[in-house]
Amino acid sequence: MDDRAREPLMNQVPKGKTFDAGCVQCPRLAAFLAEVREANPGYYARPVPSFGDPKAELLVVGLAPGMHGANRTGRPFTGDYAGILLYETLYKFGYANRVGTADPDDGLVLKGCRIANAVKCVPPQNKPNPDEIKRCNQYLAAELAACPPRAILALGRIAHDAALMALGFKPNGYRFAHHAVHDLPNGMRLYDSYHCSRYNTQTRRLTTEMFEAVFADIAAYLGR
């Protein structure tokens, strides 16, 4: 086990810091990543940075890196099933120069869009604890403050709640539902979608048509 994982929690993440590749603020996640690195020496297995246009009009917020996706490759939604639908849709709506692949060196560039996660480290069983979500939220808050997007797309309820928390709004005022749209007091607009996970798409809880309908509304709002 990584010795850093045994250290007591530090103070909060430095204000304004959008990313820290060496962050070990969450002991459970730091310990889990140490185990993953030992078992999979070729994996990235560190906090995963956001990806895309730093001055994006649209910020897509996911849950957390997938064990064999972003946790392996170091790029959000890269290398796992969830990224297939997301990057195909981003390409279709003009946010990407190509359809993404499982290779983070594929030359993919996002235009007007950026992808972040509610939690930057892969959690056991893909389930972050509430305290981990809260602690990591300061990175998302700093990113939103550094370059505020006009629209946010939350992929799932946890991402929805994390985006609101990062902006200082209480989730109970904005109910999550697929294809819900929330006009926020700060002038941003929050869009909700079911997460584009393998489970949701294979059970058809989320279809390609449903996902694209959300993006069509965002494109209309942003005038794309």
C-alpha cells in the first residue's frame, strides 16, 4: 500500500487549484490506486485531469474514471464502453475533430467542449463515498470559476449534484431527471442526461436517440 494513503487528511484543496496529479486527499481512493498500480503497472492509475477546450461553452460532467477506461488511459471516457457513445455524439454535433478511440494519442481535439468528472480518481466498484465527492468538488468548482461555461451537461445524478455543489447551489432546488433543463441563478444552464454507461445503453434506459436529443437542445441553446 502507498504510504501516502496512510497519512491523515490534509487541509482542503488549495483554493483555485483545478487539478493535482499527486492528490491523496482521500485515503480510501489513494490506497485503492496504489493497489491498482501494483496489479497493473501499465495503467495511468492517478487522478485523471479534465480534457478538452479550456474556454469551452459546454462542460460535460461525468461520475469518475472507469477502472479500465480513463484510469488506464489517463483521458476521460477513453478506453471504456461509455466513451463510445459520448465521443460519437460530440463528433456528430461538431464538438470533436474525430470520433475518439481507446488510444489517448489518437489526435482527438475537442472544440467548445470540455469533459470533467465529479471524482477524479477511480473508486472501488465505481462508487465514490459522499465525503470523497465533496472533497474532490473543489477542483470542479475551481474549473468552473476559471472559465465559466454557458452550459453544463451532467451525466447522472451524482454529476448533477456535484455540478450544483461546485456552483454553490443546493441540489434539492433542481431535481435530476433525464432531459431535464435547469436555468441557474448565475446565468448558466444545466442539462441532465442518464449516464452513457454500458448498463444504461444495453438495457436501453438510454438510447442513442435520447442522448442526441439532449445534445440537440444544447446545440440550439448555444447557437451551434
